Amino acid sequence: KPQKGATMILAICCCSVLVKQSLCNLVQFRGPQRPSTDTAKPQKGATMILQNHLERGVRVKVGQHFGTVRYVGEVPNTEGEWIGIEWDDPDRGKHSGSVNGVQYFQTRMPNAGSMIRGEKLTKFQTLEQAIVEKYIVTENTLRVDSEMLRAVQKQLHASLFEIVGMEKIGVKQSNLQQLVDVSVRYCPVNAAGDLSHFANLQMLDVSSTLLWNWSQVGSIVEQIPSLHELNLSNNRFVDPYEEQVCPLAQSLKTFAKSFSKTVRSDRGRPWFGWPGCGPLSSTCRSNRTGIEFVDDQLNGPHILALSRIKHLDLQNNAIRDAQSLHNLGHLPALEELVLNGNGLREVRFADDCPHNEKVDVFRNLRTIYLRDNPLQDQCAVFNELDKLARLEQVMVDPDPSVSYEETVARIVGSIAGLRVFNRSTISEKLRRDSECDMWKLYANQWLEVRNDAQRLKAFFKTHRMYPRVMERLGSPEQFLPDTRKTSNMIQLQLLNEKTGERRDKKVPKRINLHTLQNLIVKLFALPDGGPALGLYLLDRKRKVRIPLEHHAKSLDFYSVEDGDTIVFV
């Protein structure tokens, strides 16, 4: 609570929180491939698709729902023009493109389509319009309602309360020349517009917009030569037409020289290049569920785009098969790979990699993200990651079937070069403790196969860390517990001192002397109700008799062993 007379100054920063993702070295991502029959050619020279001239393939938005135009035309027995939409969210749809038995278009996902009227569509914007609308601050925007100010003063018990800094922020944001970091995420942008005002723009986020035509991307990068980070994620592009490829590739080739950071995929379909075009040809091609390199030789002069990628974000795609993951491993400069939310169940590299060697893929990979994947066997995944030569950081969800501490012990003990796990630095003590835990955990398995060369080789293949841990901690054999079964019964020789009669009897170690006395009476047919027996343990080593006087005590209290003799009188 502020002291009386104190002045509280609240500075409200109006800067937008920008998601800073980027493309790198000519590498782009594409949305759904151009349908062979129902996607019309984009109009040349068009700066923006007009609302009443929709083409098939155009991206649209209704409320918070995104979709792609698949049909524009009439529907019998109705008036006016209808627009057939395939929705990104299939739950928004009503059918698969068929109305009253007539197939107007075909959706990729069942029941993801519907027919709507054009007036329901959100109005398109150029990128220029979206930036101006979001970042140009007017006097009306900056004016603080007097009633709101009084309410804040009353709530904080601070009569001297003021808001400062808004004018400076407004002036700075209103000056288009000074903008360096801009986000128009979720804005209905489908064209570039005039971007000559943004001379100093360096980072641009156009993710989750209505961009669908690569020509507009080319126009953006041509008009903003200072740009070096571009986020195109969650957009669905159609392939450029053959006559558009070379001019567009030339634009992106110039732009690629200033690219520096992240490549982020658009929703569902990563895009790496267009075939048949100079420096972008034969590089890499992809589909919805995998990545296939057309040319595995990544050292040629035409592969600069891929050979320089350092950060690759493929989050929430469907890259699940081992071959796609292996193909990504051929990117020579890749240092960070994001595979969150891909539905990965396993991670597998070369099966023939010896335990003391590394695989020849992902040679420079230092960080990998594997969160939100249903990994079936985390220990197997960690063992595979140990095959990567320079891996230092791993982000993965803890195994819900074990404690978090056990997950930490597994990954730290398994990956030799790991330095950071889930953003926590690994100390040397934690590494020693984790390796010791793994050494104990697999000790019995090692003991079973140690004398069989083939089985031992397979064991080291499954647990690559074990040989190096044994070099430091030694063989676990001497520390393994005795697994032989031990009985809780002992064999006793019972001797009647008066008659010299002997009987052998197995009894529990923990039988008390009172129970043993009753057993002797029955075994030797002694009269009931007689005087209490005197029991003595014959110490064979010292050849003395030890009286067993406490009848409530058990035999193990007196350290009676198997084969001992007890005398009674």
C-alpha cells in the first residue's frame, strides 16, 4: 500500500508481443498442394484477391475459423452465388462437398466442407493495411478515460496516480520508418500491398493469416530488403505455377542472404523447395506425413538453402516415420530441431552403430525438442539419442509411469554428452548419481549375459552407456545381492540327556522356546503336566552348553544355526 502523499507512476507499454520465428536460407514451407483440377491459377499482378472475385484455393476466415475456397458458383434451386469452403477444423464442416447428391468439390478430410454466402467472409486486408491498423496509434487511442483513472486511484488509495509514457510509445509506433519487429498474426492478410514505408523492418510474423500464394511472399521480401526473420507458420500455400517459379526463386534467392534464424513450417505440410528451378531444384520435397530428399547430395552449389539451416521447427506436423527423421539428419548445419507434437512413438537411427561409436547423421545437432509425443519406451529413445555426436540439450515430457527423478536419472545416465535437460543444467554430481543408478538398474541383466559374447553385444547395443559406466565404477557383480533362496527353516538335533535318545527335526528359525518345549514333549512322548524342561544349546566350537532360559525368546535370538544340537533334561 503506498504511503500518504506518494506518487505512483504506472507505465503501460503498448508494444505487441511478437512471435519471432523465421525462415532460413531459401527454405520455405507450403500448405496443401495445388489440386489438379479445382485450384485456379492466381491472377498475375493482382495485389489482393477481391471479396467478390474469389478463386478456388484462396484462404478465407469466418469468425475464428479458417478455411480454403474449393468452389465458387451457383447451387440449383437457390439464388445467388455460393462459396464452398473446406475448413481447417473439420468439426466446422457439414459435408464433404456434396449437396443434394451433387458433388461440387471434394474435401481432404471427411465432412470438413460447407457452403456459405460471400457476405459472411471476414474482409481481406493487405499486409500494409494490417500493420497500419495495428501499429498506428491515434490521439483517441491514447486518451485515458477520466472515470477509469479515478476508479484506479480509489482502488489503489493513491490520489496522485498518473499514466506516463503512452505518448512516446505512440509516436514511436506511429512512425513506420522505425518499426523493426511486427506481428500481424491472425489478421485476415492475403496480399502484400505497398510496403515501401517499412524500410527498417527486420522481423515479420505473418503466421495464421490468409496468405496462400507464394507470389505474395515474394512481393513481401522484395519490398522489405532489410527483413531477416519471417514466420509463415500455420498458413496453407498452393504451389506456384511453372511460369512463376523462376522469378519467385530469384526473389527468394536474394532474400536468403539475410536470413539468420528459425525455419518454421506452415500447418501440416512443410515445404523446402520447388523442383525444376536453378538453385532450388532437387533439394527436398515433402508431404503431410513425411520428408523425402530428392537429392541426398547436400554439398553441391545448388543446395545452399538446406545446407545452411541451423534451426528447424517442425512442431505439430505429422513426421512420425523413422525414414523422415533419418532424412532430416542429412542437414549438415542443423543445430536445433523442434519435433513437438508430431505423434512420434519411437526415435531410431542406425541399428548397426556400435556402442562406442556415433551415427553419421545430425552431426551438429545440439538441441532437440520431443515434447507432446507418445513415446512408447523412453529408455530406448534416450539410448538412441546417445548415438548423436554433439547432442547437449533435450526437452521431453517426463514418463508418467515413473517418478520425475527416475526420468532424470534415465536420460542423464544414458546420454553421455547431455548438459541440459528440460532447461535445467546437469551438475557433475547428478551425472555421477544417475550413472550409478543405471549401473545398478541393469546389473542383473549384465550378469545374465556376461559369459555369452553375442548376448553381451546385444546388451551393450541396447544399453550403450553400460560399458563406459563400468569403466568408472567397475563390475557390479560384487555389489549384487545374493539371489539364492534362503529358507526360514533350520535342521535341529534334539537330545534327551537322560535316555540318550536323539531326533532330527526341522523347525522355523523364529520358533519360541515355549513352543519348542511343547514340540519336544509330543515328539518324545513325555508325560503332560510334568515339570518344565531345561533346554541347552551345545556350542560345538567352544564345547560348552548355553542355557536357553527365556522361553518367550525365539531360536534366532540365541543365534541357533542349521545343524545345531539342543539338549533337554
